[in-house]
Amino acid sequence: MDNFTLRPAQAADFPAIRRLIRVVRINPTGLDWRRFIVAEAGGQFAGCAQLKPHGDGSLELASLAVEERFRGQGLARCLLEALLSGSPRPLYLTCRAGLGVFYQKFGFRALPPPEMPPYFRRLNVLAGLMMKFPGVEEGLLVMRL
């Protein structure tokens, strides 16, 4: 990963963050550039991730996304490790069910609804409702570290 640089996001990064979040089709709510770290490669925006606080006191590792041309090079792992290194516990995340194995490598485990904080319990109910729509094929996992 010598060709990537991680740094705190700046206001000028916000359009790239918002665009990437939309492209990868993950939750676009609660995007605040001040909570993000970004990855650059050769001066180009390559990816991002944030720690997002919720009203119930829980903290979420969120908005982890990498530009397509930089995928498969370990950048998501680097972003994740950077956020994990200084974050308090417990730390939660939501992801598509197929990504659960990736996060398990870092110690995250899937939670049943009774163990979820209120914010994630509500999100889990909404995700269950969305599964009933045509074209929605993959469920949502709520995980905790």
C-alpha cells in the first residue's frame, strides 16, 4: 500500500465522497466530511470511510467505499484499520450480507436483533421491508466489534 496516502477529509473532498457513496449504492444519509478519512493515490481520490455517531450513543463504521479502479489492492483494509486503530468500542457497522466474511476478519460479528442498539434495530426492520421489493436480493447485516 505504498502508493496510497490516508488523511483526514477536507471540505473540498465532499463532492467526491458523496459521488462515490452514490456510485457504490450505500447509505447516503449522515455524510459529514469532518468525520471521514480519505485515501489518495497519485493525488487522486481513491476511497473513503467514516465513523458516524448515532443519537442512541452507538458509533458506526460507515461509508467505506473504494473507487473501482483502486479495488483489489488492499485499500478497504487500510481504511478500515486506520479507523479501528483509534475508535472506541463497541463499534457497529451495517453491510450487505455477502460482505460479512470480510468484516469477520477484523473481529466483527453479526448481531441478532435483540442485541442491536435502537438505531440499528430500526434499520434492520427497514431492511427487512426492503427485501420484499423486486430486485432487492441481498440482506443487511448488523455487526459489532
